[in-house]
Amino acid sequence: MSNKPGFFKRLKALELEQKKLFAIALCQRMYPNYKLFSEVCEFGDPKVLDTALNLLWQSMYDNKLKLNIDIYLERIDAVTPEPADFDVYGVYPAMDAAVALISLLSAMQSKVEDDITNISKLSSSTVANYIEATLDEDIDEDALDDFVFNHEVMLEEKALQSSLLDIIEENPKITADFVKTLRKEIIESGISNIGIATN
């Protein structure tokens, strides 16, 4: 066993800018869920989320960039799907992707750091819901928790969040190069937290 403190303890110990970067990376990874849903169901506009993400990444290294958070909160809210309006499962991960961005922008505005770190839990809960939704057989509550916890998609999610945290901890000085490289890696991997490919 490693002597490192628990994941959330480490996440909460990060500087505010590091937490923001961690959350932006997770939001970027959830974006394909929204994009696919939007294209299949002809709802919303992926460009709204994409533009907000681009500006958030840029804001990590461009001090001159002033993000008008209220405008983006309104725009994203306007294209966030309501599960009651759709009878497809994809509405849930799409909604989560939009909600994650709204949560991040709101947290930046209110400077509530816990709300930024909660995006980690939101991404994991998207994965848990996806695993439950794709389950074929009925299993009882305890067995379900174990099944979800040990499912390969959940293990991948935990591994990715863990390696992302390692990378951010190892690079306390957030440079433009570091941010651009991280962004490029996530976008080029092209796979969302529930395995949806953008390419």
C-alpha cells in the first residue's frame, strides 16, 4: 500500500489554480458525451460547451483573458437537456457534462473550492450511472455497489483521475506549455469518461 493520503485529501490540498485545472480537464473529458447526444438527438449546441472549455483552458495561462462567467452560465444553461424531454439514456451523461461546466464556472465565480473538487465526484457518478444503465441482470444493492466499483469503466475513471492528480501535483507551477500539453492529450485521446469516442 502507498503511504500517500487519500485521493480527496490530496485533491483538496491543491492550490486553487491546480484544482481549476483538474476540473477543466475532467469537463473536457465529459464533453464527447454531450456532443454525441446533441448530434444524435438534434438538441442543443456543442459549440457553446466547446467555446467555454477553450476559454477556460486559455484562462489558466492568459492573465489578460477576462471570462464573462454570467454569459457562459446562461448559454450553457440554455442548451442543457432535461431528461424528462428525452427517452434515451444519453441525455443523462450529456446533462452531466453541461452541469459539470456550470458547476465549475459558478465555483470560480463564488470562489467555493469544494464545488470545484466536486466535479471529480460528478464525473465518477456519470460513470456509475452508465454502468447501472447498461446492466443486463437484476442484482441486489450490495452486489450492485461492488459490481459498479470494480467495473472496468469505473477502474479506468479512477485510474485517469488518479494519474491526472499525480501530474498536477508534480507540476505546481502552471505554465502555458503544461496546460496546452495536458489539453492536447485529453482531446487527442478522444474518449469520454464512459468510453464515447469523438472521432
